[in-house]
Amino acid sequence: MKKELGVKPFLFPMPVLLIATYNEDGSVDVMNMAWGGICDHDKVALNLEESHKTVANIKARRAFTISIADTEHLEAADYFGIVSANTVKDKFEKSGLHAVKSTRVDAPIVEEFPLTLECEVAEIQPDGFRVVGKIVNVLADEKVLTSNGTVDPTKLNAFVFDQFQGGYYKIGEKVGQAWNSGKKLVK
């Protein structure tokens, strides 16, 4: 028997995305968000509140990076969701992480995060503020790659957000193969 829970944002898993931009003074801002993801083979969509400093930065620079944090850097990743760059000007410096400028877009790359998508703004939708970004490149730390150069999710040590209770959960165990595990049901 199923129980009705009402209208809730209950999807699981929710990615933990770290959005990095430059502030007007050139300093780095990183925000932790869960309401975004891939929306086309070369595009991402971010659903943000207009009040975020990251929104002003995206509007001004027309670029951002999205990183996947690993469990080793969970504390800093969570900090980026707790503290606002609107009130803490040296937010990134306090994290102890390091950033370099992307060579492809006008946005920073956080060196410690193992996977980063470099994006330029393709579209800004003002309804609630949604940004569609075009992926111009993906950077992966060599330690998370397979011998043939693809990302191995078990090496990412990524974590996801739990919309139900506000927790983070480590992911990584492979339990099936896409476009293959269900083949026995195909007639």
C-alpha cells in the first residue's frame, strides 16, 4: 500500500553540483546546488534563485563550471551550500581549496574536484531563473579514468543529495549495464 505524501521535490538521487564563477572583482565563488543536470548531449540546466551571487556572476561573465565533488572534499562542498557569497566575501578562500582559470570559458576550475564541465551560457530563462549552459569541454583528473581514458564512476567517489532527509550518500557500486540488463525482457 502506498501512502500519499503531497507535493514534494522527491527524486533520488539528486546530484551535488558545484557551480564555480568569478565575482566582479575576479575572486572565485563556488555554490553547492542540487537542482540541475544534463538536458541535452551538450547542455546542462541549472535552476537557481535569483538572489544567489552565482546568478549575478553568470549574468555578468556568461560562463561557469560545474564540478562533481568527491567524498574527500564533502566538508568544503557542503560549506559552499551553507555560506552565501552575498555575505561572506572570501567564501572560497576559507574553504582551503584551490582554483585555476579555465582556458575555455571565463570561469574557475576547482583543482581538488575530480570532474569539471566547462560551460558557456546558451540561454537564460527568467521564469524562476534557469540557465542553460553549453558544455565546451570536460576535464577529469587522471586518477578517475579507466585505462582507455573514460571516467570510471567507482573512482570518482562522488556523493548525492537526499531530498528526503537532507543527507549525502556515497555512490559507486555498479549493479547493472545500461541497454543490456533488461534485454531478457525484449521479445
